[in-house]
Amino acid sequence: MPVQLRFHTGLTGAEYVTREGWRLATLSRCPAHPSGGCGFSRHGTYARKTPPGTEIARWYCRTAGRTFSLLPDHLAARLPGTLSEIEQVVVTVEQAGSVEAAAEGLRSLDISLPSVVRWVRRRLDPVRKLLPIVVGLLPQLLRGCAPTLTAWRARLACDQVLVWLRALTEVHLQALVPPLGFKPPPYARGERKSRLQQYKGHDPPAGGR
């Protein structure tokens, strides 16, 4: 059952905050009980740290005992920040030739290189796994194109590929992994969480992106 749904706004992160875009979000029916009768109602908002001032609209189903939220297209799922910011990190790695070289350019003076490498990999690895899957979903558009954001930017004449993909793969978002899709991690789906969890370190400050 989806707990996060796509919210198409056509707004950038700054515009979404300035216009308080969460106030425009509507969800007319409960995803779990489309016929109604479950006490479905608006349940305020929750805050995202970045961009500052961002709020996400949510609703609550009393019968299911869970909330549902509408995530605007510009925001990454289950990672801080926007899809555009994550895309730029991935493109930087593709153009630098290695994670370490890209991390060196992204780090700030008060953040160690290993910490920035971990920060970069948290954004890079899921996108790398995602791209070949999307090729299979959109063969007519991406056939013969290398599974990199750099190549897709050139093919599509677009510098916001991940935002564009969220719209184009909307019917598959519940099965696609973050930061593009809304598929929850295994432990959130009732599967055993691995005991071997690598500590990822602290995220660098905004200036280190």
C-alpha cells in the first residue's frame, strides 16, 4: 500500500516554499479505502530540512492507522534535498571519472574526504541501480543510450532528468527505489533489517555540495 504519492506542482524548490505549495495539495480519496467510510482526513504537514521552509502535506486514515503524503516532484524521496541536487552530484562523478575525484571537488574544508565519499555514494549508488531499470521502462526513448545522466541529458536536451523521469514513470513509482521512486526500504516492508549496516557519517554542510 503506498504511503507516499506524487504531487505534480511544476514548481522549483524555492517557488514551492515561497508559494507554500503544500497548501495546494489535495487528496480526495483514501488510497487504502477508495469507497470511503474510513475516517480519512487531512493531517497537517511535516517539515523537510532542505530546502529550508519546505512542508509536505499529509492525510490520515483512521481505519488503516497510517498517514499518506504528497511529495512534490522536485524533492528526492528518502534523501534530503532535491532531485536536481542529487542529479548534479551524479553528473559530477560521471564527469570526474571517480567518486574520490568528485568528492574532492565537492568537499568543504572542515569535512574529511572519507565522509564526503560516503555522502556522495549515498546519492550515487541508488541512481546507478535505477538507470538500467528505467531504460527497460522507456525503451523507445532511451534505447542505445548509455545508462548515465550525462548521456541522458544530451539525448533528451534536458538538465533536470530525474524530475522529468518521475513524471514519465509515474505508474511505476511505488516499485522504483528512492530517490526517484517511493519503494520503502526492506525493513519498512516487514523484512529483516540487515545486521551489517555501514555507518555513513555526517552529511556535509550546504557549502560542501
